[in-house]
Amino acid sequence: MCGIFGVYGHPGASELAYLGLYSLQHRGQESAGIVTSNGRKLCSRKGMGLISDVFTNQSLNKLKGYAAIGHVRYSTTGSSLLKNAQPFLANYPEGEIAIAHNGNLTNSKELRDSLQDRGSIFQTTTDSEVIIHLMACTSKKSLKDRLIDALLQIKGAYSLLLITEKEIVAARDPNGFRPLCLGKLDNSFVVASESCAFDIVQAEYIREIEPGEILIINEKGLTSLRPFPKVQRSLCIFEFIYFARPDSKIFGKSVYLTRKRLGEKLYGESPVKSDLIIPIPDSGNYAALGFAQKSKINFELGIIRNHYIGRTFIQPKQEIRDLDVKIKLNPVKELLKGKRITVVEDSIVRGTTSRLRMQSLRQSGAKRIDMRVSCPPHRFPCFYGIDFSTRGELIASSHSIEETRKFIGLDSLSYLSLEGMLDAMPLPRENFCVACFNGKYPIPIHQKISKYSLE
Amino acid sequence: MCGIFGVYGHPGASELAYLGLYSLQHRGQESAGIVTSNGRKLCSRKGMGLISDVFTNQSLNKLKGYAAIGHVRYSTTGSSLLKNAQPFLANYPEGEIAIAHNGNLTNSKELRDSLQDRGSIFQTTTDSEVIIHLMACTSKKSLKDRLIDALLQIKGAYSLLLITEKEIVAARDPNGFRPLCLGKLDNSFVVASESCAFDIVQAEYIREIEPGEILIINEKGLTSLRPFPKVQRSLCIFEFIYFARPDSKIFGKSVYLTRKRLGEKLYGESPVKSDLIIPIPDSGNYAALGFAQKSKINFELGIIRNHYIGRTFIQPKQEIRDLDVKIKLNPVKELLKGKRITVVEDSIVRGTTSRLRMQSLRQSGAKRIDMRVSCPPHRFPCFYGIDFSTRGELIASSHSIEETRKFIGLDSLSYLSLEGMLDAMPLPRENFCVACFNGKYPIPIHQKISKYSLE
Amino acid sequence: MCGIFGVYGHPGASELAYLGLYSLQHRGQESAGIVTSNGRKLCSRKGMGLISDVFTNQSLNKLKGYAAIGHVRYSTTGSSLLKNAQPFLANYPEGEIAIAHNGNLTNSKELRDSLQDRGSIFQTTTDSEVIIHLMACTSKKSLKDRLIDALLQIKGAYSLLLITEKEIVAARDPNGFRPLCLGKLDNSFVVASESCAFDIVQAEYIREIEPGEILIINEKGLTSLRPFPKVQRSLCIFEFIYFARPDSKIFGKSVYLTRKRLGEKLYGESPVKSDLIIPIPDSGNYAALGFAQKSKINFELGIIRNHYIGRTFIQPKQEIRDLDVKIKLNPVKELLKGKRITVVEDSIVRGTTSRLRMQSLRQSGAKRIDMRVSCPPHRFPCFYGIDFSTRGELIASSHSIEETRKFIGLDSLSYLSLEGMLDAMPLPRENFCVACFNGKYPIPIHQKISKYSLE
Amino acid sequence: MCGIFGVYGHPGASELAYLGLYSLQHRGQESAGIVTSNGRKLCSRKGMGLISDVFTNQSLNKLKGYAAIGHVRYSTTGSSLLKNAQPFLANYPEGEIAIAHNGNLTNSKELRDSLQDRGSIFQTTTDSEVIIHLMACTSKKSLKDRLIDALLQIKGAYSLLLITEKEIVAARDPNGFRPLCLGKLDNSFVVASESCAFDIVQAEYIREIEPGEILIINEKGLTSLRPFPKVQRSLCIFEFIYFARPDSKIFGKSVYLTRKRLGEKLYGESPVKSDLIIPIPDSGNYAALGFAQKSKINFELGIIRNHYIGRTFIQPKQEIRDLDVKIKLNPVKELLKGKRITVVEDSIVRGTTSRLRMQSLRQSGAKRIDMRVSCPPHRFPCFYGIDFSTRGELIASSHSIEETRKFIGLDSLSYLSLEGMLDAMPLPRENFCVACFNGKYPIPIHQKISKYSLE
């Protein structure tokens, strides 16, 4: 996954981009970058790590200009290398251009092959570079026409930001897989993956960038284009379940309230008798609150998160069992001892981390552990930008729920149903992509990938 | 404040110290250090910043040995300089020795002056160096006798760890201001400020180091000395209210359950009618849970904490109002809009941060805001190791509660009473130091300090 | 200027490249880089600064493989940025390829423009990227044919090294402006700008890469191609005078002995009566030795060079006159006092540094100062790779010799004649480019550059 | 060895200290440090490495004040650790004080032991700390009396600089082993190990600090004290032969001219027939010039020094024979081939490096190699500050000259005689310590050291 942020028309553009990316850091921690324009040329800085690692006061000051786009990256395509950090900047026939991309193209390999055949050379393995090449070698001339021409050739999920000397451009694929919204700050415009990035810079939320919309922002203001035939929306439902920040609005709706409704639905479908309800912090907190309020059972923060987790934790040579889990989360023994506990999780991917956490709860003296999960079992990979594969093999694709329960070591395990999940959503059910749950992919997947990943 | 950790008899001593300090990081983020002994000499590494900043795999590997003591520091005495980082290591007549200290001596200035008069030279401005000098210039010979001789001269709060080539020593002042507990890991012993440090290394909690106890740990096992006349205990009550981690046991009791009881008492004393109860995360979470459960009003996590706060956040030149508060905590607008909210705080020191947070809640649309605080107003400085002064001037020492309510911008404000707070404690009330609330200092304060700080 | 080094067929290829570049460091200190091939893919590392700044043991170990090319850069085209560091690596239709380039193309702007028009995007402002683009978009297929096709389109000075998964290729422009030679180390081949790079790795000098030669080195051994029509050689005479290391052979001949002959000729043309001869160290040392031996006057090292000049010398705020000159060179007062001194310089570019140095000699007590320069006055810019412009405006293009003498503050000043210089060379005079002295450019210069730079 | 520099009365004191130490860098490259006084308190910065590594513009700006002392260190006592970097700063009864020391005390162990017995604790293993302790625990009161009291207790070699809030003090041991001189810059005074440090800051050389002199520099000007009984001078002759910079005056005399005279004497004692004379650069340059001028044989710079030697040269895993030697010095093959060569060296310590260099000359084609050394064989360790032991075992203490000749691989080998060396000196022979040549130590050495080091 990735987070993107753009601003046009503000003297502190690079600083706003820094702050916006700071609040989008949960969408990617591998690399970060900002490109600004001062009206005559682009300035770029990128690096590996968190936004606060990559930028110093000094380096931020060098990024002069009234416009900026920025990117935080959690690798989905391309390997983990500095050269793959975004935004991707290049000289093309019309001058300098840079691009920041959230999502995953499904036909990038074919496009790369045909571009190389005509003599294009590649510096990175990112989708972003493919898009710039397509914009460079079209017969079209204007930025707008070049971009449309390029976007008509690409397939898959993309929420994009482009910057040139004179403008920034936001674009979202016709299905609208990934979120992207528009805000206003005094006389400048801001664009971000999630609305929490507006809060930090004191900007006002205006509206979503619509699926299939291209929005050009320059000194003339906003110009909206919709060059694509209309298709059924396929908003990523997992953004609501897990990925987005709870204090964000995405696709125009509150993440917090949606997660609470997931928890309420979950209790309705799979009630339980327990002494207390605890979340796996922090992602399970909100469904757990909904679950607890519906059930009238006490909500407790029975697992404490260490807030000083550094990026460079040293793995000791003296083996300490399950240290990775322990270092982050520690149960409150005195609270849990002798109790029947219901644990609310947002999702189970590989199951191994859940297993370790439950062992830790048992060692703390929990008498009975029931788990409730606020979405259905994940059985299919995502080809539109969420890299479940980095989280390991999907346990639900090879194990029944009963087998999963035994593996994790639970007294009971229930998932929210597909119906229940869709009912809890704040938008009509047909708007969502639920391919990771039911395998129905809204955009057909290139044969090789599906063979490799699905079978 | 500071956190200390020691281990004796384990081949991975430096790694255990690293992990223990990792989980005590909340007790001090200014500097960190570890000293190990391999039986023949001591090895030391110290640095500014978090434990994960100071140590790399390489630097940790160089700290060989079966025994270690470590320290994380939040400056209370001495200024913020590398030379003041602990443990403090020196050559003294019996060989090498290092010391790590949590607490604050009340007669260190007098002791420094008289040591300098006799020709001692000083490298740091810490209490730790004073103690080593006292141990160096006594007529006593053994480590034990030198230490007792030194401790009989110092006054104030101290939980100490010492290391020499052959042993580690733990000591706690007769009043027992600061916590210190003993654990066991296989055949080795561990000592830590809080029990959460045992959980991470899989050690078993055994007991508290008692007030006035000196515990020598070497190849013969444990030797406990109690050279001091018995005095009334003065355990720091603020460790329970705010400072310690909720998943720790301190002074032998659960922090989490104590904080919940503070919240319950608080609702009993100052009930309220609200649509929802929200904590200031994370320190207010547990009192808020107690408060909410007692009140039957819904608990909500209405303010979201950014988990990617780096240490090097860049302050933008473009002024953004209250950015420091915003970058850490963001309200969930859709939840709060039009609601009557009760906010539970653990304590109010200067009041300015609370004020900014309440403004932020109002901007999010809260209709009414009542605040409940889980301790009495802080009106007096602490001379035993908690540096309220670094958190600014105490608002309650100059403002009435009504004035504070107006300053912060609340519809109502209530504090827990001194009685209520002591009732909520898991130990008899006479065990606690509550000087910061009532000005009754269990150890007399040197004139100059009290004049300077109290009036 | 730049230095390049390549090796094929050695298990420690990256280490040999590191050492070779280490001894070519005088040819460029701005950036350094190495690309290796392990037979399946290329590995790259580049950075700003000296080779010893850019590479650590760890980073060198990651550069696996049996073949390597490397580059040290002193910017001539393109600005001083990491992205312009070489070798330049890209994916092109046949796989991965990297290039390292010493020299300067004279038609690179036209080539860039036409490449951009057909849709190529650019990452850098270097000639190297232009060459790779030309290789990518030809209709030819094999590496050999692609390279020939590209080289037939480029004009100017180039000594090149290419690396792909399977081979390295060395090439030199038909005029042969820049040196490039071939060596042998056990069963592997090495290529370097100067022979001093062979000495350090214990390789044996074999021969020059000939002007107009393309040499492919792979598992089949050496394949030499000569696809260009033969033209008159234009070896850069300034390599002999100043640029190359005195312990190198270039163009097949000894630099040391050539410089001594320049000094001998110089005394023959412009004899002098002095108490002692001193060089401006170290570049003037060898001509000064020749001058002194011919004259029978004592040679003295009257100006001492500081060997601990760091790269990060701090300029004090307290102004100290001519500190840059002083920090590097200090006269030996006791030697110079009251003496008539002849100073031998290799060349005068801007004249300002010479002026400061002569003031410093006067302050040391020199009674009379005569200067002899071992080449004619520099009056024309170089478009083939030597950036006189970075050394400032050429004093000889606007001042007569008498005016220059006065400006520098000398009692007499003589330059070696063009004839004398060519006579001192170890190769027939028609082999050399002397455009910087007489303005006769062997390859016509693009109008805009010449307009801008020449008048 | 070490270099020291002090300044009093200049607004850019830290910058002058930086520059002065820059030019004294040859006296120690292990660590560097500066302490300044702004009249109220001292500021310190120290670090490992070269002066240009330790100080940035930012760190230098933080060293405010009108007075400064600085130190560059090549470890002689104490191991190579940051804590041993100088100046050593401490709080003592009269306030803050810092000390920088060049030399070696011969009774420091006894003094440490007795200081520890009275209760002093030690932070470092340096002589400097011993001196500060002695100043702290005397019954005397003023700085002057405390210093005299301390100096009367120490034995051995020391050139010292002290700084307090109000003054700097320079002192030199009664024998005067190490150099120290006084200069003037406008209205401020400067003190340095060698006069080359005055040249860089444009200061004027005034005179030597005399053996046994204490010079206090404060707002009243200079106060000179001579509290010691007069003893025979023992100036270190090796400073003239090897250690000092050739452009310095030490002990009031020119190093350059002295080295030339050593070379002239050497030819007089041991003439040779050769085609050319070459020095081992750069330390052998000056004796070689004297030798060559006397002999009328051509002087040639036949071995070229690489000027880009970084501190972090990576040792390749592929073994390359004698790389350490090769990387620094490379013979000029074309010059040496078939020639009879006389190599002039300043000294031979272990012999192994000379051996490698001579092999390298043979490989370059030298027909015959004669070596002449500009001092007698080194047969005894130095206890006054020159750490021959770091340069390895002294070959002359176990091998005859003939054995040494064979070991190094020479056609002939001659050393300058003790008489010849003393004759070449610019001061009467009884002024010099020549213990490293004849074992006659002017200050008796403590039994243990001599046993350990001499037998």
C-alpha cells in the first residue's frame, strides 16, 4: 500500500506535504518522497524509511515552491530499493514531470515489454515509470491529452498524483479501488489518500476525487475531466476494515463508525458469554467497542501496546520465545487471570501471530478465550494494491474455520459473514470489491499472475 | 524520571538489559546506557536518545559478560548532556564500578561541596557521581561497607543498581519512594523498576526490593542487608496515577486495576450526564474505563493517537496552529459531532495542552464537554524524582478549580479528592507520599531549593 | 574529468575496481560508483565523494560477480548531483546494461532533443544516458551492433566502459582524446584510464585501447572491432602536462619523463639566474626537476604541502586572508629568506591562486621571484572533457604575458612555447590536440557552445 | 605523540584553535578536541579521528569564547578510546578547568595509586587526569600555586596547556623534551607545539616557552614563572629527524635546514655511486635533498605518493601482496629501470615496510639499491612520548646492520653516526635527549616499565 498527498498554491507546499505524509504514514513505512515545483523546475527528495527519517529541516527547506506531491510506500510492485521510492521524476518531451501512485496495475508487464521493444529504457520496476513512459511516447502533445492517452492504456487500481512546473493533477481509476479526496486550505487545494491528512494541516474536506475523474489543479483553479466510460465502482472494502485510519473519512464515510457497526453486526451474528471483551490493539479497538456495547459485556484494554517501538529493534542472539510479539503487546495479567475473554480481531491472515498472542493470554491466566473476527475469512489474494502475500500465506485458503480455531488455540472462533460485512458498510453493497473474500475480481487478472498466486 | 534494569548470571546479559530497558522506555527517553561485567572488567556504552537509537547489534555484541546494569534517563538533576547519561562508570580504589540511579537526592549539593573541598573532581552534575565519590573516600574497605557508608550520608529518593567485576547490587532508600522489584530467569536474577520488564524477557516476578534494603547478587546468590533504621514508607503515588506502565506491577500491585478504581471513585464523587466517555489516550484510558463502567455510559476512543510519531518531527516555518497537539492526537469528528462528552484525564499539570485539546474537540462539533481528573490538583513540586517543572508551572498552584475550568474551556471540571485517591490505592494510605498534592514532604527539603521552587 | 576502470574474469572484481578507482581518484573526486555482473544480473552502488567515502566493506561485499566497471567523476557535463554519478545503469530491450564515460560529447544536446521527441524520458543530464538511449532505440539487435550504431551517431571525446550480464566492452573515440589502456591479471583482463591503476592490483600493462577501437571482453576472450573510418589522432596534450599521475603511462608513454623533458625545454628556452628552483607541489615537481637539472641550480622543496587536508575544511567566520591557499601550502621561511627563487608551475589558468602563492613567498622573505611555466598560455576552452571553466576564466585569453606577470607579482614570467612543448612530447606532434593553446579544434564545435564560451 | 594549541584574547578563539590543530594534525590523528572559555564557563567538544572529522561548522560555532586550548592525539598512554581524548575537563574546587598534554609522565602509575588510596576516582587512563587530581587535592589555593604544587610532583616529559574561565596557562617540563612556542596575533597570544601553526593563522613567532617555564596568559598579559631548579636540557632529537613538520621552527630552529644538514653529513660519512638519489616520500625528502646536493647526483622523486588516501581504506578479501605499501607509494618504473639507486630514509624502525618498498623498487627494474639513513639505528624505547612500540619491535635492537641490510634486501646500508647527527643539529649537542639511540635516559625510568620494555 501507499499514501499520497498533493498541494497546489501554498508557499509552504513542501511542509504541508511533509505533515500530510506524516499522518498517512500508516499506509507505508518503507520509503518516502516529496517533489515540489517552484514554477520553473522540480525539486525532489526521496529516501528509505519513515517520513521523519528521510526529511530534515535542511532537506525540507531545499524543496522550494508553491506546489508539491508526496508519497509513502509499502512495496507492492517492485522490490524494496531506493530507486523504487516515489515520486518518480523524469524529463519528458514537455519538460519535467513526477508521479506518485497508490494501487497496482494489472497489465504493467505487457506495457513494459512493448515499451522496451520500441526502445524505452527503464530505471525502476514500478508502475509509475510505466505511466510516465506512456505519457512520453504518445503522439498527443498537451499534458492532459498525454495523460488521458496513458490512462486509457493502463488497467487496474490507481489513485495518482502528477506534478509539472505549472500544475498538479489527481486521477483515480474508473473502478475507484483506492481512496483519494480533495480539500481546501485558504486559497490552496490539497489532495490526499485519507481525510486525516487534511486535519493535520487544518484543511477542510471538500469531496472525493470521483472514480474515473482527472482533476487538474493550476493557477486557473480546478478542471475536472471524465474521459472514461462509466463502470461499476469497486471500492476496496479492506480500507474500511483494516487499512485506513479510524479518524479518517474515506469514500466519503467515517472509518470509525463503520468499524463499530462491523463489531455490532458481529455480536449479532455470533454472540458469546464472557467476563470481558478485549481488542487486539489498535486495529481491533473499534470493532471491539461496537461488539462490547452491543453485548453489554465490559470492554477492557487487556493487552497493552508499547509506544516506544523503534524501527531498529535488535533481535537478541539468546533466543527468547515469541519476542517479536511480546515486544509490541503485553497482556495485563492481573486483569485476565481466571477470566473468560472474548478477543475481537479485525482480520486473520496467516494465523501465526494470533496463535502466539493467544498463548500469551493463556499464560496470563485466561480461563477461556473466544475470538470474533470483524470480516469473513480471507481466501484470495488482492491484485489491486494490498499485499497480503507480505503478511504470509492466507490460512483460510487452506484451513476450515474449525482447523483455524484449533491452530490458533481458541475455545471458539467466528467470522463476520460476507452479508453482515456488506450490511455494516455505509455505502450500497454493489460499490465494493470483495474479491479477497469471494474471489470475484472486478478486473480480470493476467493469466500468469493468477496462476502463480491463486492456484 | 528514570528506569533501571539489572541482571546477574546470564550469558546474554547485555541483550536482556537491552530488552528490559526497551520495556522501561516510558520512564525516560533522553539517554540510555548499559554497563556489563565479564568477571574481569566492565564494558560501557551510553548515548543520547532511545535505547533503540543508542544500541546497534554491533555495539550490543561488544558488551560481553554475565552481568549487566542499564539505565534510561529523563533528566531530573543535571542538564541534558551526554556526560550525564548513566550508568556512571569510574575507577575507584577497589577497581571498576558503575552505578544507575532512579530518584533524586535532597542533599547532593552539600555533599558535592564538601567532596570538592577535600579535593574530589567532578565530571558530571548527577547524583550518581556523588554516590561513587562517597564510596571512594570512605575509610571502609569492602564494597558492602563502602556502599552502606555512602548511603548513610545521602538523603532523598533512590532506587539504585551498582555493578563491579564480581557482582551487582540493588538498593532502595528507606522511604521507598521509587519502585524496584526482583525477578528470576532460569538460574539468573533480574532487577527492574517495573515488572513489565520481566514479562519481555520471560522472567518470573519474585518480590519487591524492600525500602531500606541492599541486595547483593553474586555467584553465592542473594545477600540481603538492611542497615537503616526503619522509617515510614513514602511510596510515590504518582507512579500509580500516571508514570508506570498499566501492564506493570509496582510496589507489588497492579497499575491497571488501580487506575480503573481511581476512575470508579471519580464517577462516584463527580457523576455526570453525557452521551459518551472518552479518555485522553493512552494515559487516561484506564481511569476512563473505570469511570465509564461505573456510569454505564458508552466508552469511546474518540481521540486517535498517531503511532508513527518520530523523534525528529520538523516544525514547519509556515505556522500551523497547535501543531504539536494535532500531530499526536486527532478527534473522530463523525463520532463527536453534536454530542455531550465527558473527557477523563489522569492529571492536569500546566493546563495549556488540555486547553488545546478541548478546543480541538469543540471544533469537531462536541456540544458539551465535562472533564474529570483521576487525582487531586497538583499544587506542589516533587523533590524526589518527578520533574513536574519540565512540564511547566502547576496551574493548580495559582488558579482555583473554577479558574482552571474557564482557562481550559470546559462546561464542568472535577478532580478526584485526596481521600478518594487514597481509598482507591491497593495499599494502606499511610504508605504513600502525596506531597505534590498537599505539600507535606516526608523528607525535609534543603532551604534553597524549597525557596526557589515552592514560593 | 573522470577516471574509469573495468575488469572481466576475476572473483574479486568489485575489489579490484575499488582499488583501481582508488589510484585514479585524481581524475575526479565528486562522485564514485561501481557496477558488477554475476552473470545473471548487475549490482550497482554510487555515491557522492571519494571512493573511500562511497564504499564500505559491507557495500563492496554486496557487489558480487566476476566482472565490474567503475567510475570516478569530476563533473564536466551535468550538474553535481547524485543522479549524475556514474556508471549509469538501465534496463534496455536486451536486459541490463551500465556505462561509464570519460570525455565530453559535442552533439549531445541535439541527440537528447531528438530522443525526447520520439518519446524517450531522461533521468540524468549526462552523456552516458544519451548513449544508452541510442543503444536502446536502434533497429539493431546484438549488443555489438547496437553499440556501433550508437557510436556512429555521437561526436566528441569518449573513452567508455560498458557492462552487461555477460561481458564488458571498452571503446575509444576515433580521435583518441582520452587515454584508455588494457592490462592482464592472471587470467582476467583489466582496462583503465591510466596504467597506475594496474600497478595497485599487480596487473601487467599490455597495450593501449586504440583510437576508434571497440574491445569486447567475455568468456571467449578479447574481440577487437574497428568500425570507424580512420582519422587523425588528437590525443589530449594536457593529460601529459597536468592531469595524469606522474607514475602512469598514458598513450603508451611515461608521464614523469615527459614532464621532466618539458622542464628541460623550458630552461633551454627561458634560462634564469637564481639561488634555488622550487616547484608548486606536487603537480609542478617534475618539470621543476628537469628545469633544475638542466640549469645546475639547486632544486628545493620550498613550499610544504599539508597531507591532512580533509574534505570538510571549515571556513572560519573570522576572516583570515588567503586561508585556502595557506591551509594547503606553506613556504619554508628559513630556506627562502633573502634568496632569488625560480618557481616552476605546470600551468596558469586564472592566475589568482598563483598570485596569492607569490605573495606568500614574498612574505617569507624571497628577494626575487621568477616564474617558468611548462606549457604555453591557455587561451581557449576545452570541449572534449577538461573543464577549465571550473577553474575560472583563463587569464591568458584577456591578458598579455606582461600583464599576467604584473597581476601575479613576478620579477619575470616565461611560458614554454607551443613548439617546445610539442618537441618534448614522446609521440609525433601531429598526434596531439592543442586546441586549448591555439584554438584549432579537431572536431567542430556546435554553434551555441562556441558562441557562449569562445567569444 | 600529540599536538597542542592555545589562544587567549581573540573573538574567534575556537576557529583559531581549529586551524592551528589542522596544521598540527601530523602530530596525532587518533582524536581531537577543543575547550573554550567565554569568561564564565568552559565549552568542550572532542571526538575520534581527524580534526576535520570531529568538527563541523555547527559544532565549532557552539564553542564560544575568547580563549581556547586544543589537542590532537596519537595515543602514547591510555588506550584508544573516546574517553581518553583530550583536553580533559573537570570541575575542581576553584571551578572548571581543562588540560591538554603532549608528552609522557614517568611516575604516573605511582601517582594514580596514591590518589586512589586517598579516595580519588578516575575516568580515564591519561596523564592529564592525574595532573588535574593533583591540582584538586593540594592544600594550596590559587591556580598558580595548585599548578606548581602538581608539577613538582610529576616526572617526565610534558608540554601542557590549561584553561580556566579566566586564563590559559602554558608549561614545559624542566628538561624541555617536547617543543612549545609562543606567538602573537594582533592583541592576542597563541601557543603551539610547532611554529607552522602560527603561519596558518597569520600569527608572528615570538619565542620558545622555556624548559621549566610556566606562562600564565590572562587579561593582565603574560606572567612567566620558573619554579623549578635548573636541569640540563633534553630536547627530543627525533622531533628534528622525523616528527615535526619541515616548514616548522622547533626549539627555535628550522626543521627543513636541519634535515638537509643531516643528509649532507650522511653523504660525507657514507658516500655512494649511483645514477640517482630518491627519498622515501615525504619524510625522507629533505635529507635526500641535502645528500643529493652534496653528492652532485641527480635527485629524483622516483616514488609517487597517492594524495587521496582515505582513512577508511577497505582491505580486499582477495589477497593482494603488500597492498598497504602499494596503495600509498608507487615507483616510477620508466625512471628506475636499469638504474643504480640510492634511497634516503629518515629512520628505520621495524624494517618490514622498508623491505616491501625495496622489493617494489626491484620489481620496477632498479639494478642496484643502496640505502642511507639520516640517523643512527634505533635500539631503545622512548619513555617521554614517542611510541616506537606502536611502530613495532625495533629491528636494530636485535639485528646487526649487516643483518638488517640482508633483511631489507639492499646492496648496501649505512646509518648516520651519533656524532654526525649531533654535529648536524642547530643547537649544542648536550641539549639533546638521544636515549632512543644510546639508552642513556635523562630521567630515570620506573623499574617495571624498563623491565617490561627494555629486556
